Amino acid sequence: MLDLLQITNDVAFARRCDALEGMRLFVDLERLGKAERQAGRNTFISQHLVPDVGRIREAARRSRLMVRVNPLNPGSADEIEAVLSQGPDLLMLPMFHRAAEVREFAALVGGRVPFTTLLETAAALDSLAEWVDTPGLEEVYVGLNDLHLSLGHRFMFEALGQGLLDEVAAVVRGARLRFGFGGIARLDEGLLPGRDVLAEHLRLGSRAVILSRTFHRGDGGDAFEREVAALREVEAQLGRRPAGQVDGDRRRIAATIAAIAQGQPAPR
């Protein structure tokens, strides 16, 4: 079962998530440089604060709580100490480029909790073999939004269609770490439908995916729970595919991604 990662600082919503199996709650403190990188794009810029970590910690009775901190900066040591005092289960390091940054982050965390790296730059991709063995690292998560910008791609999922994520997944699994990538929309929504994204997660042995904002838009009632249940049902179905169907789906999805990319504007 995939970990479904839900970004929130809403305690009531966190409790609803916590009632579902296989959820991971996610407080997002990253702001440094993000608005500039993603200017003009309909992306999420968090307004979460360190005290939100403690509030969501109280709501997370069975779900793990992950906190994305800012990229390494002169204030990183203080930020990490403040976050750790709130009791998270896992930290995430975003927007790094070199193995030395991963090692420095690991030293600041000091083994007190495991951590995830958010691989979202071409340099981090190129240096994967140099940092994947860092002590304390539990998971490599590929952030497709920033990575596709760094690689000069037209469409967020091009790295998936081109097989780059197959290579990353092989290295990460070889290091006996968890692997995850991207975000997922509702099953039949998105340029690349969530159903196809889910199929590729299962093919690659992914263990985690971030739920997009479409899952908890204002449909009212128990829409969120129903959409998660539908995803879980399809996850089980896709997990039973024979090998030939898995490969056929891979080729079809790669062709779909290439066609979508061709219709997108060239990168600036």
C-alpha cells in the first residue's frame, strides 16, 4: 500500500486523514526561493509555520508526520532544532544539488529522526550515487515539478515517460531505501490521469505519493474519503496486473506523456 502524503496544517482535516489507513501527514515549511522558481505557475506555496508541526502532531495518532524544512541556509540549524522539538517522525530536505548538502543536513539532524531527500534538481539527479548511502536517509522522493524545470522539460511527467525515474528507482531500491515521486490527481483527472500515474507508481515499486489539491477541493461531505477509497480500490486492481499488461501500460503511458509534452509551450 502506498503512503498517501497529505499536506495540511488544518487540525480537523488532519484528524480525518489520520482515520484512514496508509496516510502520511505533511507540514510544509519551505518558502526560501520557491516563489521565484515557480513564478507564474499554479503551484502551492505553503504558509505553514513551526507551531503547526506540534498541532498536527497532536492529530496524528497513527499516521507518520513529515516536515519539509527550507533548503540549507544559515538558519538551518535553528530551524531543524525548532522543528524537532515539535515531535515529527521524519524531515524532508528540498532543493539541494550536491552530496555535501545531504551530508550536512544529516549531520544537523544527528540521527534523531530519519529524513527524506526531495530530488528536484538536475545536479541532485546526476549525483544520486554519491549521496544515496548517507546515514539517516530513509527515502528518496522525486519532486517532478521543479525537476522538470531544472531539466528544461515541457511537461512535469517527462522524466517518467523518458525512463529517468526507472533509473532513479533502481538505484534507490538497490540502496534498500524507500522511493516515491510526484503528485497524483483524482483517478480520472489531470493532464496525465491519476489512474495512469498510480499505475506507474506500482510498476516502479514506489512507496509514496503526494495527493494533489483536487482530492480535497470543496465538494462537501465525505468527498475526500470517497476519492481516497476509490484510489485504494484501483491500487489493488493495478497491483494484480500480469507482467505483459504492466509493460503495455508503461508503453501507452510513455506515449501519452510524449504527446502531452509536445503540446506544451517550450520552457522559458
